[in-house]
Amino acid sequence: MDVYEAVESRRSVRAFSDEPVPREVLDRVLAAASRSPSSGNLQPWQVVVVAGEPLAALKERAGARARAGDPGDERVYPMYPPALAEPYAGRFAAAAAQRYAALGIDRDDPGRPARVAALNTEAFGAPAVLFLYLDRAMGPGQWADAGMYLQTVMLLLRAEGLHSCPQVMWTMYRRTVDAAVGADDGLVLVCGVAVGFERDGVPPLRTGRAPLSETVRFVGV
Ligand SMILES: Cc1cc2nc3c(=O)[nH]c(=O)nc-3n(C[C@H](O)[C@H](O)[C@H](O)COP(=O)(O)O)c2cc1C
């Protein structure tokens, strides 16, 4: 699979089969992803991959919180700016509408937030979840490094025939995740990534993208 194919075929999958992800595949992907660039070569990412019984227990504990309508732990960082202006608000709304339709959730359902959170805490059925942490002392530059690292991991997973879904939603229940993986207060959970094989027969969700004219400018090219 070439890089274009990996980029094109990566999408956030929200229906995984329970087929386990072999440990040697994870080793291969994470070893290759360590070549991801980082400012000053700090390599600030700290990763915990959880599967099997510990993941089942974590899904159960976080799921119980979600189903009870628990609004989540105090946030370490905001998921989004408090007021999302255009064009971001429109893009957000369009993606959310597509996502709810694909998950069979009615947009007007008052129980929607709890249902969305509950589906996320099941990692959409994924048999493995990668949790990405940063040292609390790290700043915006290292958060950018973390994003690059995550995309590298997700593209390499495609090369292995696997799919993923990045999940900031896990940060809602970060204390439950921290306890499950033994992360202390010096670490900040950036996000989780559900990892696995896509379940057969689920129509793929292809999200849109803004035209390049909205996001790219050339100067002197
Ligand atoms: C950092 C990050 C966090 C995300 N968190 C969630 C999440 O909690 N739940 C979810 O269903 N999708 C989540 N997504 C997936 C986005 O909704 C998705 O990337 C976007 O709509 C574009 O769709 P695509 O990934 O299929 O191309 C997240 C994506 C990123 C990059």
C-alpha cells in the first residue's frame, strides 16, 4: 500500500469486529511510528495499548459512567474553543450529522450525548485501544508532535489491513482510564485510538473536506 492509498483509505471506523489484533502487528506498527518527527526530537508521546480483560473492564467502568449520564471529569484541555465560528461550526455540524445518522442516533434524541458517550466507551467494539499521553509539562509544540505521531500510527495500521478511530471522548472519563493504565497525575491523556478490523457489512462513512481554496494558499508558487 503506498502512502496515498493509506491516507485515502484511513477513515474513522465505528464498527469493529472482535477479531484480536496480533501483538506482533502492534509491535511492528509502534516501532515504525517511533520514526515520527518531533520538535527537538523530544518524542514526547507516551503510549499505552490496552486489550483483552483489562480493556473489557475499562469499557465496563467507563460505560457505566456514560450510561448514567456522568458529564465527565474536570477537563485538562478543552475539546473545542468555547465559541466555534464559521467555517468551523458548519464543518462540525455537517460531520456530526453524518456521524449520528451512521450510528443510528436521532439528532433530536435528548439521550443523544449519553448514547454517543456510551458507544465511544465501547470503542465501537474494537478489541484494542491505544491511549496517548503527554507529560503535563509539555506545551502546544509537543501537542502538535503528538498529532503527527497519531496520524503515523493510523496510516501504518492501514498498511496492516487494520482500521482505527481516534477518540477524544475517552478524555471525558480520563480518571477511569488513568486508573486502568496506571497513569499518574504527571501525565495528560491526549486521546484514545480504537484499533481493530472493520466489521463486515457496515456501510463506510466518507466524510467531506473543504475545498483546497478554503485551506491552502500558495505564495510565489
Ligand atoms: C484528535 C481526534 C479526536 C477525535 N475524537 C473522536 C471521538 O471521540 N469520537 C468519534 O467518534 N470520532 C472522533 N474523531 C474522529 C473525527 O470525527 C473524524 O476524524 C472526522 O469527522 C473526519 O472523518 P474521518 O476520520 O472519517 O476522515 C476524532 C478525531 C481526531 C483527529
